[in-house]
Amino acid sequence: MTEMTLDKAAGTVTVSAGVTYGKLAPWLDAQGFAVHNLASLPHVSVVGACATATHGSGIHNGNLSTAVRAIEFVDGTGQLKTLSRSANGDEFNGAVVALGALVVTRITLAVVPTFQISQLVYENLSFDQLEHNLDAIFGSGYSVSLFTDWQRHRATQVWLKQSITGSTTPALPPLFYGATLQKTKLHPLAGHSPENCTEQLGVPGPWYERLPHFRMNFTPSSGAELQSEYFVPRAQAYKAILAVEQLRDKITPHLFITELRTIAADDLWLSTAYKRDSVAIHFTWKPEEKAVRSVLPLIEEKLAPFDARPHWAKVFTMSHQRLSELYPRLNDFRALTARYDPNRKFFNTYLQNVLGA
């Protein structure tokens, strides 16, 4: 079976389970195409990323799952099944973000013409700028990320990724909402070598070498770490950020860095951006599990008024009952998985915690 198949006429690419974005992207680019967005790490598998609503950033960009046009999976009887956006409508919307409850063997994604991106990094953006300019800041590029250690009421860095048209030379404004343009390459974590990071300084390059933060053949992020992430409505994001900031002295000792990103709303039942434009508040933690698990309930309590949804593939402490409130189609998803796996052959502890007994 061919691992990757491009259908230029249909504008899709089909890949086998196990193929990573790091493998797909350069192969796709060489044929003149791209996917609409990438996560910060290119090391993740396409199937796994789509099954958990993994995302990049961009006010107009949906998460990676929104590119899915069809899935092939094995049901509980061992039969191959296929669902597609064109043929299966709402059932397809329920099956894309399936958390491993559907064992996907192949997945088909929409593609777009290849494009170029440049990346600039700015330092020290006051959180005060987010009160009235949050949409403008996150809408200033194709993909925008803010990093913070939650100290001094500011984003330590802004990563601004802008699409390049033709031979246009990227502008290099010295200030971005009061943040200062950096003239040397940086890592999001202070004191870490920027060698692992994708090119900066406004140098244009292929989409797949700029949209991720980290290069494929290098250790991503810090290496040994834990991660958590919560998604709040974009319209309430500034207040949610201030709420988390109140815990800064409990968070910072155990934190490598927090990243703030935007994700456009979609119709996928278990998507963290289901029916609402969102801002993701991501925590890259030091590998201190006991301490992290003690601070997560405090963060979740602060974010409760904003109905913050946790990232399925990262660490959180919310109960099944709370998840049912946050994801209005969770019961429908339980029924969908029961149809395809009535004897729960693919059920595991994680799914039991999420879906309930």
C-alpha cells in the first residue's frame, strides 16, 4: 500500500497511519501543494494529530482535523469502514476527532497550493495590549503565537508568521504593539539554543519550514516535559488570561513556558474549537508530575467561568461529568463508537475516563 497518494484533481492527499507531518510536508511541497496549517512540532503523526484536534495557530485557520475529508478505519468486527465529509455529513463530523476509539488506517486531507512564510520574533508584549487589540494582534499574520512565563504581565516573545506573495520582501517593523523586533534567532525558552527552531529574522521559506516552531531533525521544545492546554472562547480570552495570571507564582516554578494561540471554530463534535472561535492557553511543564497535577485543578477552577475545554492529548484533571458539559456532542460520540465497536474491543482506561462507563 502506498503511504501517500496525491489526487491533484480532487485537491486531496491520502496517507497511511503512522505517516508524520514531517514526512508528508516536504513530499507534498515538492509536488506544489501544502496542508493549510501545521502544529508547532512536525514530529507528530497525521492520524494521531487529527484524532485529538491538534492545531497550529491563526484566526482564520481551523485545527488540523478540519482538513480531513475521509477516514478509513477498522471496526470492532475487524471490517474496514470508510466515512467521508461528502457522503456521511454529521456522522463524519463525529468520527474525525475520535481519540483512538476508531482505529484509523488511512486518512484523506484537503490540500492547497504551496506557499511561502516568513517569521519574525518580537520580545516583551504587555498583556495590556490584549485588552483592546487581541484580535488585531493574532490577526497580524498567517499564524501568531505569544509565549509567556506569566511574570511581569507580558508575553516574553511574539512569533509572527506571515505569508509571502511572489517576490515580496517582508517588512521588518521595529515595534509590534510595543514589543521589540529581535535581530538574533531565539528559542521560546530562555537559555535554550535556537538551533532547534525554525528560521526567523524574516527570511522567507516553505510553509513546512516556518509554520512549526521546531525543526524536524532536532529535539522539539525542551525534550523531557509535560503538557496541558485549555481552549476558551476568543471573545473572553483576555479575561481568561488575567484569571490564569493570578496563579503566576504557583505556575512559574514548574513551567518551562506558556504559549497562546488562536483556532477558528468548526463543526467536529469533539473538537476543542467546536462551534466557537478559540484561544488556546498551553502549558509546557517541567517533568514534575506531582507538582503539575496539584496546580492543574487551580488553573481549571480559574478557567471554569470560561468553559475552558482541555486538549484531549495532554494532561488535565477534569471529570467525565465536566467534559460532558463542555462537549455537547459527547453522548452522541459515545453512541457513534458503540455502533462501530459494540463490544468495546478498542476501549481502554483513557476512553473510559472520557466517555464514562
